[in-house]
Amino acid sequence: MMLRAFVLHFLFPLCGYLLLLCQPCSDNILTLDASLSVLSSVSCRNQMGNLLKVLTCTELEQGPNFFLDFENAQPTDEEREVWNQVNSVLQDSDSILSGLQAYKGAGQEIRDAIQNPNDMTLQEKAWNAVCPLVIKLKTFYDFSTRLEEALKSLLESLTCPPLTPTQHLEREQALAKQFAEILHFTLRFDELKMRIPAIQNDFSYYRRTISRNRLNNMNLDIENQVNNEMANKMSLFYAEATPMLKTLSNATTNFVTENKTLPLDNTTDCLSTMASVCKVMLETPEYSSRFSSNETLLFCMRVMVGVIILYDHVHPNGAFNKSSKIDMKGCIKVLKDQPADNVEGLLNALKFTTKHLNDESTPKNIRAMLQ
């Protein structure tokens, strides 16, 4: 009875007063009596629940809590220019993934050529098999540089004052969706690349053959496209276990370095906010039920992991530190609650491509969750 009296005589009037303050200034301002009347309805009891959350700081502790429409977000007029620029890059992402997935390599031809160094027929066969593959690898590399520029454009838009990162993500959902699509593509590309050892074998054979002039009587027009300078750049790119993620990490770090007048928090808060939103959407049935397919859930998980990795590379203390604005324990738990086959690669990405996981400042329980 005392609790009921407390609710009726203190919380209801207080919530009604807060609702009154939240009304826009117009001729339709609710009176306090009207607010209290509305509070008796079912919908307003829900509103009161949200107000009580704010009063107890629950949402403030959990971080941003809103739905990011990864499936249907469309650009506003204000977003259109940047959206068009980024879209011109992203529209090629599916063909890049398809090309990588179909990559077979020239392993047999290369082995035959190495085992029979004096058989020019086998040398030519291996060379003719490798050259088209090197052109394909250059296409992937060129796309990484385009993706880097697209990411910088999005970071400029999603971090610029006076809006906060949360306001940007809420109001510019089409750009947030593109940011997510870049991260999704990146993790998918790197997952595929790690399963194709032929890529580095093929490229190593190409570089050895060019440097030794083994085929000096053959047409080497390919050198016009992949000369020594380009070959060196590509070699560094493909030597990385996760080349696209490395590209994005460097791009984000360079963005922070080049924009000295922009507070670091603007960038790191954008990343941590995105991670928090993804975590909330994944663990909240009210949100996750809005997705039309399980593929969107996997998309959301990849995005969450992607922004965590970027945050960990950009923030001086990383993502795992107790001072981190990312709830790493909650994010890892969300992943571990999913079928193992869906998240094994994502958990490995957190283990092997982050920068600060093994720092002394990383809580032991967080490190144990990723063992």
C-alpha cells in the first residue's frame, strides 16, 4: 500500500510534470491535469516506464538505445551527396566478393613449372595461368584504396560538429548503413581471403618470375599494369592476414591524425556508439524481431565487431580497457549466444586483429571469454 501511495502521489505527478516539460511549445501544450489524465492510459504507462528508466539512469549506463534500420534506410537530401559518392564504391562490393570466392589459383601449373625448370612449355603455361589472376588481385587491391576514401568521407560526415555521434547516427541512418556495409564487406572479404592460400603463392611466383627475367622472350605487357612499385604495394597488402581490415584501421588512424582540429572523442564516440547500438539491437527481441532475415543479424554482428576493432586501433587505451566506452563483456556475450558456426570467424577477429587485447590493463575475465 505504501508503494502504491508513493507511485500515485509522487511518481505519477512527477512523470506528468516531465511530460509537460517535454511537450513542444505550441498552442497544443498539455496542461498538467491533461498530462496526468493521459498517464492513466496504457500507452502512457509505457512512457512512464521510459521516464523511470531515465530517472534511474538505466539507459545512460547502457549507452545509446535506438534502432538503426540496416535494411531500409534511405538518404535524405542532406545525405545525398556523400551517399552517392560512397554508393559508387559499394555497388562494386558484391562483384569483388564473388571474384574472390571464385578464386582458384594456379597451384598445379606453378608446381609443374618449378619441377621442370627447363621445360619452356610448362613455364609458359604457368605464366599464362598466373597473369589473369594477378590482374584480378590488382582489382581487389584497387578496390581497397577506393574503400579507404569512401570510409574517410563517411567519417567526415558522421563526426563533424555540432551534432554528437549519436545524433549523427540517428539522423543520418543512410550514411550509418553505408558505414556498416563497408565493415560488413571488410570482414567478409578477409574471412574469404584467409581461406585461400593460393593468393600469396600465385603472387610470389609472379614476382619471382618478373625479377629473374625468366620469360624475357615472352610478352610482358602485364608489367604495364603491375610493375615493381605496384607489386611491392600489393605484396604488403596480401601479406596481411586481414588486408581490408588493416586498410580501414590505417584509414581511420590517418583520419584522426589529419584532422587535428577534430577532437579524438568525435571519432571514437562514433565507433563506440555504433558498437553499442548493434549490441542493443542484437540482444533486444523488440529490435531484432524487426529484421526480415537472419542474414541481417549476421550483418549486425559483423558491424559490431568491425567498429570494435577500429575503436581498438584508434583509441589510445583500446576497446578492452575498463575506461572503454564499449561494453566488451556484453558484446562478446552477444556473439557467444549465437550458433558457433556463425561467430567463430568474428571471435577470431577480436582475438587476432585487435591491438590491445593482451595489454595488462585488459580485465582477465574479458581475456578469458575470448580464449
